[in-house]
Amino acid sequence: MQGTILLSSGSDIDIMVHGLFSYELFGHTFWITTTHVCLLIVILVLAVFSIAANRAMKHASEVPSGFQNVVELIVEMLDKMVHGVMGKSGGKFVNYIGTIFIFILVSNLSGLFGLRPPTADYGVTLPLALLSFILIHFNQFKYQKPKEIWTDMCSPLPPWLPIWFPINVISELAVPISLSLRLFANILSGTIIMALIYSLLSKIAYFWPGALHAYFDIFSGCIQTYVFCMLTMTYISNAIGEED
């Protein structure tokens, strides 16, 4: 469609996917949509928070208070979560897991502030899943010998009878698809349901959907963030195997 609503289930139902302006590149037309704007806002918020957190920790006091308390609480919670799942190898991945956890969580919760959650767009969740997929297999080849990888890909049968190999290849390729679709579909469904509520009940809905926002934005958003990171950590741990 020419720049108005790119995706809508009805003339009165707005799920906030709008083409803002277009540009030509190599003979193709590309649109800047509300997803790009909301994604930029989330990144800017996280950048400002990161700069403020860095300044706070540079001038940290021995007895934390105020904003320093918040920063240390976030770091400790993420560190505990990663090490609790990944054990002694968690220290190598706490920065990556912590980064995607905070980004996905803030993106999911952005709907509370009138934004369209960037994670309701498959163009956001798929790159996140592909990054995790690359990291998983990079560590698999780093920590496992080729014979171990071959045996694992041919399980549960012995490696000299590798009829399970094609099935295991498909299951490996399905990892980024399942990771990205799970996050995308859950956040998008919540966005659509809230759009339907506001559209069907018009201005009346603005007085009572707090409980729905608490579920679709807060509860579901937090759960999906945790699930994405938990699965990523589990896959990486399995790829690393037992470290010496």
C-alpha cells in the first residue's frame, strides 16, 4: 500500500504498522515504518541508560544507593541467571545474554508507553535468533571435535549408520526459526488483541484495559524474554558440552 497502513485487519483497527516515508535504492522502493522509529527509540533509551549507568559506576560509592542500586541489582540478577543455567562457562556469555535480555525486555514493554513493540516485527526477532544460532555453532566447532559433532548429528544411532543425519540437520536449521517465531508471534498476538479491544470499545476501553496490558505487555513480555534467553543459553551449553 502507498504509505498508509501497511498491515491492518480492518479500516477501524490500527495495529500501528504505518509507512512513514519511502526512498529508492538500486531501483527498489523501501519504506521507513513505525517499527523502525520505535526500534530507534528503544535503542536511544538503552544508550542513555548505559551512559548513565557507566557514569554512576565510575563514581560508585562503597555503600550503594539510588541509581547505583538499580544498576547493581540488574547486573547481579543477570549474572546469577546466566551462571545458574550455564555454570562455569556462563562468564563468557553473560555480556551477550544480558544485552539481548535487556533489549528484548525493553522492546516488549515499550507497548506500555504507546509504542509498537519492535519485537512484534519478524524483521527484528529473526536477526536476534540468527545471532544466537551463529554463536551456538561457533562454540560447537570451538569446543567439540569433528568426531563428537558427527556422532551427535547421527544420534541416536551409531555413526556408521547415519540415517538420522538429515533429520538432525533439519532440527538444527529449525532453531533460529523456532526462536524468532515464538517471540514474534506472542508479542504480535498481544499487540493485535489490544488493538482489537481499543477499536471495538473505542474511548470506553481507555478506562479499564490495565489488566490486559499487565498480561500482554508485562507478564507475556517478561516470559517471552526469559524463554528466548533461556533457550539460547541451553543451546550454547549443549554445543559447548563438558569443558575440561
